[in-house]
Amino acid sequence: MKRAILIVLDSVGIGEMPDAHLYGDVGSNTLGNIAKAVGGMDIPNLEASGLGNIAPLEGVKKQDRPLSAYGKSAELSVGKDTVTGHWEMSGVILEKPLNTYPNGFSKEIMDAFEEKIGRKTIGNEVASGTEIIERLGEEHVRTGYPIIYTSADSVFQIAAHEGIIPLEELYRYCEIAREMLVGDWQVGRVIARPFTGENGAFKRTSNRKDYSLDPFNKTILEYVKEAGSNVMCVGKIEDVFNKIGVTHSVHTKNNLEGVRETINFMEKDMPGLIWSNLVDFDMQFGHRNDYTGYYNAIREFDGKLPEILNTMKDEDILIITADHGCDPTTESTDHSREYIPILVFGKSIRAGADFGVRRTFSDIGKTILDYLNIENELYGESFLKEIQ
């Protein structure tokens, strides 16, 4: 029973790409800069796996006999966000970036949205999610007007207090926005950002929900499903692909729950693909420039890695990677244009194999389909022969 497990450590990049200057990300190195900031990382399991063999990381020794095959990948698509990264892994290459709105959304868009939801809105600016609810939360509670904001990514985010706009109503607003924001108004994701609490102590909840575009071409999820196998998604993976190609899904509230649900799928006798996203690195720490919290989250995952490896079955392969960077040591609170690390484990995998620097994240998807013996026309080049 062949199975591939793909775990995305959201935003755990490993150094700026050559075109980082085009994105304002010169000097970004999520793992490398965190390692320096904390005086060296203590992550023994990732160290033994060969993470330090991919790029120099303070405190992480290069291994003569790492437990995994290893390498890193550049991003071929134009962009540095969640949708772009995950889609590229699945075989979708974006030659044009998804629309961004650095000056907020147009009056035409906002007028249409307000008419459809029957309420005025506030905000409509580029902002940090935690900062904007601190600043506009009281006005929202007083008026009932949802808070609209965006970022450097292609997102339309709607924040609302759960006691003022119930979750189902907030989700309905997001569905309306998703239907609107296509074509010339296109955005990659519409995101529900509910919060609770009182003025001065507002706090976002775990009831976030993402509404993505349909992928622009056939993905590994569809190939695996059409081959009669299972596509088991953990975290926001189902949302990123708008449920297309998904057979089983579970949403999670934090990294530890994501690991637990991944292991639950691994314990079942279900062939196919398990694809998990662990979002805390990015959402809780990267965007908040909290390098200490980010490091603690890496250590937390490191502590769970042996359990994940011990749960693997004989014909499993496990790939641990990322989707972009989000360096918490820089002034920016946005994603960063970085290489992603790739660690591959399994009884059939030649530990210590170095498959170098890949041209596109899509090589990951191509390798997974190659391993599962699924014929495909996915863009990219499998590195399976280099690691077996």
C-alpha cells in the first residue's frame, strides 16, 4: 500500500532567492535569521534528519549520515503566498501574480460588496490582522460594520466580532466576496477573520476560514483521486484547493492538532496522499515578527518528528517542506521570497541523498505521483530516482 505524506511547515523558508530584490526581501532567511537571533537552534531531530545539510544554520550541525534525503527548491511562479506555493507544489505554475491591492480595494469593489451584504464596512486598507482589530475593533462593535483589510498577498480579509456578526453570517459575507472577486477583481483568497473579547483585549479566534479560487489546471490531488486513491487533507489544504480533488479533510486549530490529525490519517490503512499544513509558524509568529515564538514552534515540531517517523508504514514516504518564507527578524510582517527546504524519509529512500536545488516546487508533486505510479502530465521533474 503505497502512500505519500506531505507536511508543509507554513512559511519556514531557508534563504532568499536570487530574485528576492524584486519583492523587497533582500536579506530574508527565515530559518537562518531565527537561528542567529536565538543564538543557535536546538532541534536535534531535524538536525539528525539533515536540515543543516541544506544550508548553514547556527547551532544545527551538518550530518555525515542524515536520516533523510534532502535538498531545496526555488519557486518558479510569480509570487510568495500560500496559494501560489501550494498550487506550485501541486503542479500549477503562475506566470502572472494574483492581484494585490496595496492601496486598498477600489470604490467600485467596495460599493458592490456593501450592497450585496446590506452593510457598510470600515478599514479597506493594508494592515496586520492583529493591529487592525485593536484599532478598529471598538468602532466595529459599535456600528456592526465588518472590517475589511488586505496585505501584500492576494487576499480580501473580513474581520468581525463573533458576538456582533455570527460566524455563519461572516462566512456568508465571505462567500459573497468569493463570488465577486474573480476576473479583473480577482484575489487568491477571501479569508474570514473572526475575533472575540472587549476593547483593548480583542483576540482572533481559531474559526478562520479560507475561500480560494479553483486551481488553474489539474493538480496532484485530482490525479491521486482519479487513480482511485485517497486524498486526505489536514489544516487549510482543502481550502487552498477549494475542495477540488479532496476525498477526506479535517480542519485544525494549531500545529499540535495538525500533527495529531496527520498521525490519525497515517494510522489508517488508506493508500494515497496525506497533505498537511501547519500554519502557526506563519500566522502566529511570522506575521507578528515574533522570532522567539517561531523558534519555540520549530522546537515543538522537532519534538513531534520521532512520533511521525515511527508511525510511518513500510511503503510510506514522508516529505517535509514549506510554501514560502516569513522572516520574523526583518521589519516586514509579510511573506518573503525564499527557497524552501525539502526533507524526504522512508524505508525505500536512500538516506543522505542530496537532490540539490530544484527549479520549481512542482518537482515535489511530480515526485509524489512518480512514487505512487500514477501517470501524469504535471509540470516539473521527479527526483525519485535520485533518492532511491
